[in-house]
Amino acid sequence: MFTIEDSTTLPTFDPKPLTSVLQPLVVTQEMVAKKLKALRPDKSPGIDQLHPRVLKELAEELAAPLTIIYNTSLREGELPTQWREANICPIFKKGDKEDPANYRPVSLTSIVCKVLERIICEVIIKHIKDNDLTCQQQHGFSKGKSVVTNLLEALDVWTEALSHNIPVDVIFLDYAKAFDTVPHERLLRKMEALGITGNLLQWTRQFLTRRRQQVSVDGTSSGWKPVINGVPQGSVLGLSCSQFSSVTSLMSSTTSSYYLRMIQRSTLQYLTTVTTSTRHVSKLT
């Protein structure tokens, strides 16, 4: 699953024009208390065994010390070791249960770390929205959009085309190992080009590097293995990182005549041309 990233051929991403600059993040006690109170008590704890029910019920008492820990971590760009560790629980997808490839590896990571991840994620998403850094066709990880809006937009175009007896050819793409194969240095360079710098970029770098994981099944765990690429599937920040690394943003910027509809790891695309009378759909070649 893991590959060593070739650091000799790293791409260069042109900085995006920004209308507002992302300021260094300073976590407040109110932010922490709000996130702790919103925790779902039915979720599983991470490697540190700090259960979300305990954190939720003691939100007011824990908010102050956690705020100090979070700001220290952001200021120094360092994470506790257990924040970089994960228990991998294999979730069966389909097919032969004896085949390990038919299981999705979900990382059970520290809930305390996830609270900070949510705060960081909200700041980054606000920065992206304020600077209009995503395209209109982005449906995954976008508030108010989902697979439903994805399908409704596609259905609208297809229905219009078919009403004019125009054939529609559709290509569905699903990126294999989308979470597991994200190259760290390329991801970080792309984030920097989007204006995500300072302590947020440094903290994300430390979050992604020097990680290790073990597989746990029925109370039995494997040995520890280092994680040299990819983002933790099951973490909060990992979802945002997968959005930054998605090649669909490159596709939509270089093929403006395509209608691209994106939802998480999958893309459907169909070629359209616009005329004064109607919107035509042509075969994608």
C-alpha cells in the first residue's frame, strides 16, 4: 500500500490569488468547549483510550487545559506521540471475506486530537470559501451539497439533452486507494499554494508525518508499522487533506468545457457545448 514519494520530481503549484490572508490560529476555550459538547458518545476511542463520553460530560472542566495543550501544539508545531498513532479496524465491503483487499481500513485515532482537527478544519474551509478556491462543481466536502445535489445536477443536464434527442455518454471514475496513496510533500505544497501557511501548515505537516499504525481484530493487535504516505481514513483533517489532493480540481481548471461533478473520491464527467439555443451534450473522447 505504501510507496516512497520521489522528492526529486516535486511539482510546483502557482499561488492562488487571495482576497484575505489566513491568520495564525489561536484556539480559544469557547471553541474547545463547543467541540467537546458536540462529541458523539457512541464513537470508539483512539489509542489513548480517552472515551468521547467522558470528554463530552466533562467539557467545561477539560476545555481550559485542552486549550493550553492545543495552542502549545500549534505554536511549537509538535504533536504528542499518541496523536500520530492509530488502531486500524478492517471494515468489510463486499466479496470474499477471506481476501484482505475487500476490507476498508478505518483508523481509530485520538478523540482529543480530533477535536483540534475539527477546529483547524473549520478555519481552513472558511479560508477556502472566503477566497473562492473551489469550483462550483465540487460537491464533496461542501456544506449544503452532497451526492443528492450531485445527481440532481447531472439528471438536469441529461434530461435536457435527451429531450433534444442528443445521446449522453458518461464516464464514472473512482480513485483507487484515494486516502492511502496521498503523497505528503505534494499535498503540503498544494496547501501552501492555496494560502494555507504558518502554524496551520506546519501542524498539518507534523500531523501527516512520523505516523504509525497497528491492525486490531477481536482484541488482538499486530505489530506497529510506519505510515509513509496517505491520510488517516477516519480522521477529521484527513478528509480535508484528501480534498486538497484530489486531481479533479486540476481537471476542472484545465478542461472548462467538461461538466465535472465531484463527490468525495468519485467523479463523473460528460462533455457539453453551449449554444444560443440549447445546451448540447457530446460524446467524450
